[in-house]
Amino acid sequence: MFVSVWSEGIVKTSCTLNETTGELTPETCDVKENLGCLEREYFETQDENEIPVCPTCHEFIMTLVMNPALSDKHTILEDHQCSNPDCDSRE
């Protein structure tokens, strides 16, 4: 399921995840009421795990990456990045 959490409600739609690319293909859904501001989106697996969706492109999942800390190159930090290599968030 593709889940959009809004300040005034939640919208869930059927969705498939391409496990190789991280691309999401949700079914379209018409919502007539104003749901307020988008707070977050995630892909919900069949066993109800939540995988964050990119807040920039809204089309790919976020993946866990390890990056060197800016202040100390010997320290590695966990971070998330969009699985789409062409996403604006990765510039």
C-alpha cells in the first residue's frame, strides 16, 4: 500500500514496488475533500513494515546508506537517500 499521511487524514492506495529500482507504482485515487498539509508518505509492506517514500519526487522509496561524517572522516553515519539516482534530492 502507498500511504499518504495528511494533517487532516490518511489516504491508502494499492501500490507495487519494483524491488530492483525502488520505484513505486500506486493506483490513482481521487480525494474530494481538503486533507490539509502532507506530513509524510510511506510504502506499507504486506507484513505492515513502513518504508519511507522520497519527500522530493514522491515516486521512489528511500534507502539506507552509510556516509562519512563531515567533521570526522573516520566516523560513518546512517542516512536515507532516494533510490532514484536522478531525483533532485540527490544533487
